[in-house]
Amino acid sequence: MEDRASDKPTRPNLAAVAALAGVSPSTASLAFSGAGPVSDATRARVLAAAEQLNYGGPDPRAQSLRRGRSGIVGVVMEDRLREAFRDPMNIAMLDGLADELGTAGLGLLLLTEPGSGGPELSVAPMDAVVLVGCSTQLDKSVVALHQRGIPVVAIEAEHMPDVLSIDLDNRDATATAARHLQQLGHSRVALVTLPLEPTHARGELTEERIAGSTAFTSKERIRGARDVFPSIGGVVAAGSSVEEGLIAGRELLAADRPTAVIAQSDLLALGVIRAAEELGIRVPDDLSVVGFDGVRIEGAAPYELTTLVQPAVEKGRAAGVAIVELLAGGSPAPRGFTSEFRVGNTTAAAR
Amino acid sequence: MEDRASDKPTRPNLAAVAALAGVSPSTASLAFSGAGPVSDATRARVLAAAEQLNYGGPDPRAQSLRRGRSGIVGVVMEDRLREAFRDPMNIAMLDGLADELGTAGLGLLLLTEPGSGGPELSVAPMDAVVLVGCSTQLDKSVVALHQRGIPVVAIEAEHMPDVLSIDLDNRDATATAARHLQQLGHSRVALVTLPLEPTHARGELTEERIAGSTAFTSKERIRGARDVFPSIGGVVAAGSSVEEGLIAGRELLAADRPTAVIAQSDLLALGVIRAAEELGIRVPDDLSVVGFDGVRIEGAAPYELTTLVQPAVEKGRAAGVAIVELLAGGSPAPRGFTSEFRVGNTTAAAR
DNA sequence: AAGTCTTCTCGAATCGATTCGATCGATTCG
DNA sequence: CGAATCGATCGAATCGATTCGAGAAGACTT
């Protein structure tokens, strides 16, 4: 305790512990990691020395340099946290992902798209990266990651070379819902889509916007709707929330209103229903509404949304499994998930 | 030349780039970081060499070792992600935190309490840690962090030495709400509390459980209620959600029911209201309900909860600011936030 | 007693970059 | 014209640990 009074204000390192214990640094390392044959007596001496020096164990920074692994997986979401976490889908997915990664001892580093002022995607010590519903603008970042040899998994994103895809049948699923409406006799159908641009601008759904959009999921679902209703139009929401659905709904239902609405998320769908309620339009009698995701929303009662139930947790879990495999040197196959069409009480025959 | 020989399957490093560019590693480093005087010509040569070698820039792992900083801040939440993110409070707080840290270029690493199978709190290369509503069981982990010289900020946690506290007036706020009920003439009042143990067990609120509890926020709020109603009892929920509130409410309202309920979160409060609806008990006529948090909940209409509005985003932001200051070598002062009592339409005079 | 194994420990190289002080040439000042 | 100055570049030490091959000491066989 009195050994080195004040001439060593520096934090102890493994070498100091080893010196105090009278062993070499290599032996001390072995004693801590337990990765080699060390006599009990020696280990005890090392541990005692560590305690005396108030040494908290090997420095993770040094370990990650030496081992070439940091135990950290980056998750890039396109929105601000507040936006992204508003939708239960994202949370469910993140939960599956965290669960799978957690058991592998990997931590989750939250990142946002470059340029949003957050931590730079390229300077974080990550072992792998998950892209969640990200725009295609990430191309350059992905390239940078590849130069580093960091594997990339993308959930619902445009296919990119050397990026493992975890997909959802967005197009087919939406087409199924659209066909359902068609069979119910609806022909004046409108869309409420998720944001099409990184700016999250509201507004009418135009061909130009679709063409210029970087939002993969959104576009796929539009395609699905158009497989059935080729000229379907609608409005673009600024996010996935009930409020946005409400705003979109008010606009859609103001004049010359459709008999059915395809919303690209359950939250949006609920918002549209709220707008209908405001205007005295009955759902499903006067207006049919379908959603997407299949989340249970508090306060949706008495409505049971007609929607597409997607396996959100499973998607995240699959991404986690893929990452663990990739880090182990394997080459997992891409996965595609399918949504299940669930008929609720928000769609009915057109009148 | 011998550049593209196949005997080098290894990833290029700064030294290789420097060699190809015909400069020393130190100069190459300067060229990348821009932290020193380097001629334009040299920088260009280095960059060209990097491109030719497909070098993606300095390795973050090595940088963090050398600099002693990784740019990562750990966030420890007591629950599983799915649990924690269910409550809008946590998300709001996280948003404030992420916002503040993001502008400082710091990333957010999601961690769970030790023992929950997640990544070990002690092996992640973090510069600082935020504890969010964590139990006091973290003592040992906190000690370990301190040995490493990692500053710790705790949001609503029992005070610990060398841990910067960001607090909320949980006790006083709850007392204010309780007094409100008292003034309305209520005397048979019951509590619905947040979980008291890490196991998240439901059940009756007993003295033993309170005494053995590790949940700081929950206990503080109980104290506040008891400042007004010394012998108040109630039930413990297994989490902060409408479903849990519903379960708790059913139990509380089954027999010998109280005339008012103090729920420890808005979600729980809404659940209690739902339970009352089920049983044909009118709120606020037959039952007064107060919540805590002041979040806008979808589907709460027509109820306007009487609740305590807490500055969640600000709490997170304050933690972020504190961390940035701590990392800059400063010593920020602890902060205490106060909640604002907001009277809605869920409380009324006792009959 | 010589020889073969084990078991434990050590030395030295390595991971990839940063940074401080020194050097060297060229320009400028007195 | 010699000296002081300045900009650009380099060398070498350093951050803190891991790992592999080698060596030493003891246990066991024959």
C-alpha cells in the first residue's frame, strides 16, 4: 500500500500486477483469462496483487485491438431514436436482435444514418453492423465497412452486394391485402404510405416521389398495391404513428373520398380510422381500412384491424443469428419472411 | 512491382499505406487525422496509396487503445429491451440522452443488468456509463467501473458514492398527488406499484417486499404516498404497461374496493381505468385514478389522466450533458428535476 | 539413473495507430 | 552572410493486453 506513494498517478495495468505478483505479464494474462495452465497458487498471487493495486481486470480497449474483436454490433436505424422507437415493430425487431446477440455476448450500439449528427458510422469499433430499413444512400458507408472487413446484415433493404439480406414479402403481402379489398368490391382505394424520403415530408403520392424515393419497404408495398390497383394514389405520411395517420386520413377523406384505404402500418391505419371517426364516417361500413405489421395497439378497441402480421421478433432474431454465424466465419444464407394476412373487422364489402 | 502479390491476404494497415506512399507511418497518420502540418502533395500521395490498397482508414480499435477513448457510452437498463421500451418514458429519456451524446460524437451501447445473459458490463470498451432506474444490486459493477476510471451517471437510483445522480422528486410528487386525493375526501386509497424486485413478481404490496426491494423509484413513490396515507396498501405490478394495470386493477377492484388508486405510471393508471370499465365502475365518479409520468397515451380518450408530468427528455438530456462534461474532465453537479402535478378528469370528490 | 512426459512459466513478437521531440532544408531577418 | 524561424517529415516510444513457441522443473516409466 505504501509502495508507490504519489509518483504513479497512473492506473495500474496488467504489467504492474504481474510485477507485484512476481510473475511475467504473460502468466498474469493467463491467470485472468483462464485460457491456459496456471497453478492455483500463482493465480491466487496474481489476483491478490490485482486487488492490492485496485486493478479492475484487462482493459477492453487493448483486448479488442489484440483480439481484433470488440464484441459490439452496430445497429443503424434511419430515424431519430424517438421516431424509430415509436413504432412497436422496430422495438420488437430490436428485441429479437438484442436477445440473440446478447446470448452471444455481443452488445448493441445504436447508430443513426450518417449526416444526422450522430456518431460516425465509420469510427466506431464494431465487429458487425445491422442496417434496419435503411435507405440506399448508405452505399458508401457500406463500402467503407467492407474495406474494414466488417460484415453487414440488412433488414428490409434494397439488395446490395456483399450484404446479407433479411427480407419480408412486403410486395406480395400488400398485394394480398389489396386483392382482399378488390374481392370485397372496392375500386376507389387509396394508400397511406410510410415516408419516402429521408426528409420525412408529407404530401401527395406522386410518380416523381416514388421514382426518387430511397425507402425500400415503402416502395415495395406500393408496388404490391399496384399489382392489384395499377393506378392507386394516396398520401405520404411523415412517420409511422397514429398522429400521422390521422393527418393523412383527414386529407384523404376530405373530399372525393375512397371506399378503402391501405395504410402501410398499423399505427397509420389506426390514425386513418380516427380521422374517419372525426368525420362521422363509419368503419368498416363506409370505409374499409387495412394496416400492416400486426401489432397489438392499446386503445384500438373495438376495432380489430385487418392487417398483415409480420414476424418482427423473428426478423430481428434471424439477423442476430446471421451475425453470430458471420462472425464465426460461416456464410449464412439470406432469409425471407412472410406475413400472414389476418382479417379483422375494419374491412367490409363496398356499398 | 510486387504490390499485388498474393502473399498478403491480410488487411492493409496504416504502415502499409505509408510504405506504399513512401512516407513514414507518423506522417501517414497526420495525413489522415489532419492534426499536423502535412504538405498537400504528401497528403495526396498517402490518400492515393490508401485507395490503391483499399484501405478504409485508421482502425477504431487501435485508435481507442492509443487515445484511451472509444467514443462509446453504455446505457444500462434494468429490464429486457422489450420491457423497457414499452414505456414511453424510457424512450423519451433515451431520446434526450442520445441527442445530447450524438452531438458530442458519442454512441449509445445498450446493456442490461449483469446476469441477464447479455454482454458483460465489465468487458465493453466504454468511456462512461449511464444507469437508468437500476437496482442497487449494481454496486459491485459500479465499483468495477470505477477501478477502470469510467465515470458513472445514474438516473433515478439510490445514491452511490462517486456516481453522479440525476434525480426526480418521486416522493414529493407522489405526496402531492396523494394530498390531492385526500382533499377530495378520499381515505380508502390503494397503490399500484411498479415492480419491486428484479424478478418482476406480481402480488400484494407487503412490508416485507418493500423492505427487501431494490427498486428505488418505486420505493420513493411509495414513501410519498405514505407521507399522506401512512398505512396505504395495494398491489405490485410486473411491469409498466396497460395490461399490467388491468391485471392489478381487476384484483384491487374485486372486493372491498378503494375509492381512489394511485398508480405509479400512466400506463398502469390506464390499465386500472380499463379494469374499472370492465366492472362497470365509473371513473372518476366511483373511482379516482392518478398516474405518473405525463405521457400522451394513444387511446386514453376520453380520459385526461390526473398525473404527474415529469420532464423525461430533459432527464436524459441532463445525463448526456453531464457525461460530456465528465469526459472533458469537469465535475458537473448532480441535478434534480421536479414533476408538475396536472389535474385531469380521472379524479373527483369521494362520495 | 537415464529418458520421456507433463505441467507451469517466461520472452518476445504483435495488434494498429498516435504523438512528442528531433531533424533537415528552405526561407527570412538583421 | 550567418542566424533565427518555420514547415514538413521522420524515429521511436507508447497504449495494454494476448499468444505462441520454448524452456525449466518435476513426475513417471523402464
